[in-house]
Amino acid sequence: MAIKPRKSRTRYREIAFGIFLVCAAGTFSTALGCPDWDATFRGSLVVAIVSQKGSYVVVAADSREVDESDRPIDDESCKVIALGGDTLFFETGTPLIIVRRGKSWNAQDVARAVYRESNKRDARNLSIAWGDRALSWFDAQSEADLKSVSEARGGIITGGFVNFKEGRNPSIQTQEITFSARNHTLTRGLASEPPALGQVMFSGVGKNLIEEFFAGKTRRAIRAFSSVETLHRVGVNSQVDAKLARKAIQFAIANETGKDKNTIGGRIDVAILRKNGTIEWISRKRACYTLDEAAARR
């Protein structure tokens, strides 16, 4: 059972369903053909900051999703979700693909499933289980479809799990599905090395701008950064880091001028996961809570 979609996504699904009906009737334009996938949703920028003392992790994300032509579809998407009250999951890349036949791809549904079914819910095991299921789904798709959603370096989807287990330091574990058109291969592996204490991690589009922001060496980065706190304070205060993570994403949204300009935007969700296993939402869209409630009732 799928999570109840947002209104804007519902409209797009209705359009996709209409395309399917035309294709099934055999009246679709031969110039365009009938694609294997009815609709794809992609985008995202996620920033995470790990406490220097290992007492918390801040995770922030934008809210925009675009279609395969980089046209904005939705500015109310939920890129960060809570699992069981002690784990955060985030996504970047292509989190949702609607297919005409079979089971559609939904990164968050898979994350919820592996969390429910896991006996050892540490971030590393959860990420590997999620990555295995993602690899299995994408492996069943055509090379043409895989190529259509691959980034320049081949990345398709990244999923990340964040939690504390058995009183240890925080763990951020990511898995990325990558397709190589040259080698005709699909792979699963670490999207990046897990960040250490006091480090900043980011995933998705606009990463060069996030690097610029936290380096604090350009005039515009200094202006944006100094309005929050000085650089050496990163990883010391959770509330300051929540502001920094938000500012970093706002900086990317404001200054992106390349091909990814349209792929980030909307409101920014910010969560703080603490060592005692509690999650504090500094900012979050009401629709995201509704999605959580719907998922819990399944």
C-alpha cells in the first residue's frame, strides 16, 4: 500500500496514468513512443552536521522535486523522515519512479520496510539492506531508463540512515546506486565515507556551493555565514548548527546558476537527532507529519 501522495504529485500521477491509457490503446505518437516509466521525480540537497562531542546530528533538506526535464513539480516534498523515533532517513537523486507495470520505486517506502524488518537497526545494516533492495529494483529496469535518470557520473539514488546505537557516537551511513552506460553495469556502494565527529556531510545537487559556504573564503559565503555564527562553532551547539545547515541550503538555492538551478528550492526541513534517541524538528512541513502518520497505520 502506497503512502497517500501530495496534491501536486497526485496531479502528475493522473497525467502519467492518462499516458498509460493512450499507450495501451495503441494510439500514442510513434515519434514519442510509450516509455517504460510513466513519471520520475528527482532532485534534493541534504546537509548534515555531526556534533564534535558526538551528542547530536543535524540533518536539513530542501523540498523541491523536478521531472526528467528538470521542470519543478513539487516544492513541498519530504526528503527527511523519522523511522521509529530513533532514526532519520534522507534521500537524494531519484526517490520516486512510477511504472506502468509492476511495482513502482519509492525510496522512503523501502527505508520504512527495512527498518520494520531489521533485528539490528544500526545505520550501517539498515543502509546495506536498503541498498540491496534498491539495486534489485533498478537491476530489473532497461538500460535506456537507467541512463535517463543517471547523473553525469552515473549516480541514480542515494539513501542515508542516521542513528545512535548502544550509546555509541552518531553514525551516518549512505548507499548509492550508480549506473555506468560505458560498462553497462549497475552498482551499489558507499556514497561517501561516514563523517567523523565535528564534520559536515552533504549529498545531492549544489555540493560545490555547500563547500564554498562552509569554507567561508568568498565574500558571499562570509556574508551568509557570519549572519549565523563563526566557522569554528560548527559542531558545538545544535541550535546554531540547525541554523547553519538551513543557511547552507539557502546559499545553494540563491547562488546556483548551472544546470541544477531548478532542482533545488522550496522550504527547508531541519531535524536534530540526539544521543538519547529523540528527534527534534526545528522546521518541518505539516504534510510530512501526515505522511508519517499514514505510513504508521499500514
